Amino acid sequence: MRCPFCGNVDTQVKDSRPAEDHVSIRRRRFCPACGGRFTTYERVQLRDLVVVKSTGRREDFDRDKMGRSVRIAMQKRPIEPERIDQLISGIVRRLESLGETDIPSKVIGEIVMETLARIDTVAYVRFASVYKNFQAADDFDKFVSELRPDQKDDA
């Protein structure tokens, strides 16, 4: 592992333990060249996933990019950070278990929305507003009205 401070390729692992999410290994490292200390995380990756965008463009799946989107949707919500990490790991495992290496971005978005809907309705609506590209308040109103149980008009 290359030292992020000096670029030395000969760094040493000083401590290894399971990370808090129990699906990765946390390693504390030391660089003998500059004395720098840093942490790395190691995860099992079943296969290299490729995202197929709606335009047909292909790009490597980026767990961190998806994680940032989920964290933004869950910002200031009463959800523990560890729970968010577990949610993200669960989504990635689900994507890997689909058996395909090429996954349409639409499938990823739907899986994220489905997961958020079970956890937090506000985060679900936030994510949906970006994913479904809401343009006006009417878009929000229509989407939220679909979440509400049928209400009879008292006319």
C-alpha cells in the first residue's frame, strides 16, 4: 500500500481488526520512510460491477458515489451512521448477487429507493426528488400523495 504522505510503497500494517460494519477489515498502517500513520479498509468484492447509464455510457460502479447520495438523502435524519453503513453494504451485496456485471443505473436507483422507503420516508422522498428529477413543487406533491393512504374528500 502506497503511503499517502510521501508515496513510499513499503508501508507496514501495525494493527488489523474487523471494522464496525463487520463486512470490512480496518488496517492501521505505518510508513517507515516518513513516519506517517494512516488507516485503510479492505472489503470483499465479489465481482467488478459496471453501471450502464440511460445514455448507454458505461462506468465502473463506485460504492462511495452511491454512499454519498444515500448520506445526503439521510442528512439530519435520526439514523445512526453505522445503520447507514449497513444499508449501503446491503445494497452493494444485493447488486453483486444479481449475477450480472453490467447493471443499469435505473436498477441501482430503484434498489436504493426501495431500501430508503423501508428505513425513512423523508430520505426516500429526498432521494427520489433527485433520482426522478423533480422540476416543480407539483412533482413533489404528486409523489407524496402516492405515499399517503387513500383519503376520502369531505365535500
